[in-house]
Amino acid sequence: METENSEQTSVEPFEIQGDCKGVSVEVVKSNPVPKGLTPWPKGVSGNKGGRPKGLAALVRENTDDGSELVEKMLSILRGEMKVEKSYIDKDGGEHIVNESPSHRDRIAACQWLSDRGFGKAVETLVVDDRARFYGEVLLALAQAHIRGDVKIPNAN
């Protein structure tokens, strides 16, 4: 069977068993290295300059490696940081007050600090076996499609 990729070495059609009977998928194994190209030798990087400096590096350089961010969030958590807010009363007069962080702000600071200090909590999702089966099939097909190993025929 001939397809767009001339580097293919074999085609293996198969049927999915279980609740998905009747669904056919063609698995196409392709050569991982295109003609005329060679992979980098083990231990040699293709990016000799290293990872380019981006936003994360800029933030680290300008916040004492992030310690200023932590200090700010701790001051919010502890209620030490004052926020200047202005209000206009019913007569049109402007009033400026210094307020402590709200309870919501303090909880958000607590979450930010715990996520970065201890890692984000793992979220779990409980599904029944049938949903898990279909999810696994779809995930496997999507991953194989991205790799170029699977050609899913049009369903007409």
C-alpha cells in the first residue's frame, strides 16, 4: 500500500478487540530518519549555545532568583502588605485608604506559595472501565497518528 511518505517500510492492518469491534486501523511504520539526514551522536547537542534566555531567566535575574516574589506573597499571606484604594463617596469626595489584603488574596497567596514550595496537588478523575477503555483507545490512536504510525481511513 503506497501513501505520501516514501520512507515507509511496512503496513500492518489490525482490528481493535472488545467493545470497539469493527473498527479497523492501519498501522504504518516509517523510517525515523529521513534520507540525507543523520541523527546527532549520543551526548552531542544540536544547540551548542544552550537554551535561549527567555522570560523565566529575565524574571530570575530581576527578582533575586525569585526571592522577592516569595517575600511579596508572604507579606500578602501575613496581611502585612497594605493596598492603597480610593473611594468616591456619594457627595463626590475622594477618600484614599490603606487596606490589608482580603481573605481571598491571602488564600491565593497561600496557594501560590504551597504550589511552588511543595508542588501542585495531584488531581484525580474517577471513570468507569468503559470510559477508561475508550479513552485509552483514543489516546493510543492520537499518539500513533502524531508519530505518523497510524493512518485512520475516512469513515463514509
